[in-house]
Amino acid sequence: MGQTFTIGQILAIGVLSLLTVLLFVFRPTLPAHNALNKLASHIRRPNTPRPPPPATPIVYIEIGANNGFWTDFYMTNIAKANLSADCYLFEVQPKLLNGRLKTVADRHNCTIVPYAVWDRDGEVMTFSVPTETDEAGTLFTDSAWLDKDSNVTTFQVTTINITRWFIENINPKSFMQVRLDIEGAEYKVWRSLIHSGVACWFDILEYEGHFSHRLMDYPMAPVDMFIPWLLKECGVYTRYEHFIKNTTRWYGSSCGKCEYLIKPDHLLSAVP
């Protein structure tokens, strides 16, 4: 025999159903970039990273080292803890290689690797840097980052397969802190690092996601969120930062070439 309901139960079910429909119809619309900000804020506050086990070699690797600010900060703190670390810096800008970055590398006995990080060796590519600000450069000539200045400096660089480099140069049993900031090239690199298993060697990972720098990279937005979730399974402590600055443009109103932020049609129609 089927279950019977009282009039009160039927009325309660009806009211709940009506409330559900009303909440769905009149729910507040949360822009996609706000949803990403909310999720990223949660990801950026994971549990405290575990310290290196006693007598374990420590390795600090900055991929996209720029002027060495973060390397100087972390290596100084490592020294203050009475620890030592091998240090490797990946950067291609000649002005930095012979300037501030070299000073930092000499101070902390770091090895500079002057190649553009990629998923293949030996490709010759164009590297572009905003001339006036002389900040981070990119392998992509259509990057919105380059719209910061009216002039852009370009030069040719040779790529290095970062996965191969890790396998040939780093002991996977080391305590590894990796910082990765390569202005949009991370999506090529992540696929290689994850597929090879090298990404699970990391103990601490700090990376910047740049999906909003190029329209064709908008579908990569979920990847930025997927990385911490995926690597947590193999024990990687991840800090993540992205660059969505406001509701209309990723870099601000002065960024004329920047595409608008995520819209549903971009995510649904664009193919990586």
C-alpha cells in the first residue's frame, strides 16, 4: 500500500516546494569572477605546510624569478631558521640576469637557469617585456600584460623542458619549495608536470594563474582551481594567486587591449 500524507504534511511540502522555486527564480546573480575570487580565497588559506624533516635536503626553485624579490625573501628566512637550501632561478631577461637578480643569486649562492620555461626543449620563441615598467615578460605577444606600456621590448629566447630538467637535476626526496610565475605559459607546463608525476615531488607550491591575460586562455580558469585540489592528494601545500582586479577588466580601466572578464559564452564556446 502506498504511503499516505496528512493535509498538514501536504501543505508543508507545497510551501517548501514554492520556496525552492522562488529562491531559484529570484536568486542573486553572482558574476563568475566573484565566484572565482571566493573559491580562490578559500584555496589560499589551506592548512599550515609541514616543516622539512630533519637532515632532508632543501631545494628552493623559482620559475619566472624576475628581479629575485621572492627568492631573497624566502632564502633569507631559510637562513634565519639555521637551514640551508640549494637554489635555482629561471629567468631570461638580460637586464635582470646582469642586475638585481644576479645580486640576489650571488647573495644566496643560487644557480640561474637562463631559459624560457616550456614543455619542450630548444624552441626559439619571442619574449616580450613592457619597456617602461620593465617588469615580468611573457612568451605571448597577445598578452594583455603588454598593454601596460606604450612600448614593448622583444627578443628571442630558447625554451627548456622544465619536467625533464627536474628529473635530471633534482632529487625527488628533497624538501622542495617551488614558486611558478610565468605569465600564461603555466598551462603548457602544468600538463607536463602533472602527467609525469613531477608536480607531486613538491612540498610547497606557490603559483600565479594568468588565464585572464588572453581570451584563448579563459577556459583555463578551472585549471587554476583544479591544481590545488589535485595536488593536495599527494601532499602538496599550495598557495595560489590570480589577477582579476575588478568587474570589467583584469588590469583596470586603463588596459585598453584587455578582454573583458569571464562571461558564460566565453567559457562555453572557447576551445583550449
